Amino acid sequence: MTDTPNTRAGFVALIGEPNAGKSTLLNRMVGAKVSIVTHKVQTTRARIRGIAMEGDAQIVFVDTPGIFRPRRRLDRSMVAAAWGGVADADIIVLLIEAHRGLTEGVQTILDQLHEIAGERPVALAINKIDRVKAEHLLALSAQMNEAYPFTRTFMISAEKGYGTDDLREWLGAELPPGPWLYPEDQIADLPMRMIAAEITREKLTLRLHEELPYQLTVETENWEDRKDGSAKIDQIIYVARDGHKGIVLGHKGEAIRAVGKAAREELAEFLDRPVHLFLTVKVREKWLDEKERFTEMGLDFNDGA
């Protein structure tokens, strides 16, 4: 959308196993929270694009779902979305956890990269470097670069910001020349309705811990911009069983109130205006097999077939 002789722009796919730190890195690079971050695996369901500026370069990050062995339709759609993000990217960044190293899952990703990366630059980002000693990092870097011909290797901590500036600077320089793809002040291409739903889903995931399987989703049913500048947001939390509804609500509604309060506060901060958030819990036993639910999450229902 902006074209000067020196501008660069392109897509960078962040890939890795679940919980490798991709969403944390995306949020660090963009400078704002655009992707759900929890201590749980498989929390990013759709390809979430965050946009960062690095000098004259516009870097469009694609935060893909973690790549894992899929069991259900939703799992298969998530993995397909991850590899779809790789296929569309100009540069690929593989994140691995320093303390876990070259796992079986990472090796599976490397095998796929050999087939689909082609001539595109592939960088290795060894994340969570604060958890291991320096000699371990050097040995791991050598092992990884023997397993795959990475263009560059970066030692980072996405959470604390170590090494992330160097990575962003390199990415900006590597992107192809061309006009910017988005307005300079835009940080994500997700609709606000979906970002709002992701924020509430994150609060649910944090609140419920291991009590509830990943068989819930959140949809923003209605969004009203009021004359006083506030936003009224109605969301539905879909669960698969009656028993799950009780868990989400909690004793005398304690859990749902806490989730609503945390989500409302974060949304108000994100939007920089008051938010009135109303949550409803509904049981839909077959939501994991409903095309509309996948579309709302930004996933392709047919990819899970």
C-alpha cells in the first residue's frame, strides 16, 4: 500500500512444535498481543498474521498452529493450516526449545522442510536459551545445522526479548523488495471479532487448567460500537458436553465471572476504550464436526477430512 524505492515486504512463517514459543515471539516482534499465549500446547488454532515494521521493511508474520501428530478433524485442520502458512511464506523460521532440542517432532518438521522449503531462506531460532548452559546451546546449534542447511541460526528468548531484535533486523533485510502490504499502523489482519474471541478463549484456558479438554471454542456473536465510545460485545462459548458447561460456569458462576472480568479488562486495554462483555455458554455436542465453527476459527473444514 506504500511504495518507495527502498521498501521491502513479505511473509514470514513461524513454525515449530506446540508450545515452542511461536505466539510469544510473534507478540514480541509486533509489540502488541495479537496471538493467544498460554502454557498449554495447541492453543493457536488459526494462522494469525501479525505485522511488524523494521526500517523500510514490513514483516508479515504468520503464527501457525504447532505441528503435531493429529488425531481429530480439528487437529488435522490445524496442522494443514500450519503447512499452508509455510507454503505461502517468503521466509521460514523454525523455533525449537533449547532444553528439548532435536526431538522426534522437530525431526518430522525437518523432513517436511526438505521437501517443501525449496530455495527459500529457512532460519533456526533456538528459543528459551535462558534455560540451558552456553555449551549446550553450541552443541545443539551444531546438531541442528547438520540435520538441515539453515540460512542463519539465532539464539533467542522470545519471552525476555534476548536476540529478537537481531532476528527481526535480519528478516527485514531478507524480504524481497516491494510495496508494503498493509497500512503502516496496522498490527494484524485478523478481524477484531476474532481477536476478541481469542482473548476470551485464552482466559478460559488459563482458568480451567486441566479440568476441561480442548473441546471448547469462543465466537463473537455480536459487536456494537456505542455512542459513548464503548463497545458491547456478546460472545458464545461452545462446549461439547453438559458436564463441560458446569465446569466453565464454575460454582455459583464463579469461573465464568472471573473469565469475563479478565477478558473484559484485556479487551479494554487492547481497544483503549470501555468494553461491556457478555458471555453465554452453550452445549453443542457436534461442534467439532460443524463447518461453521471451523470457518469462525479461520480453519478449513475440508482440511480435516
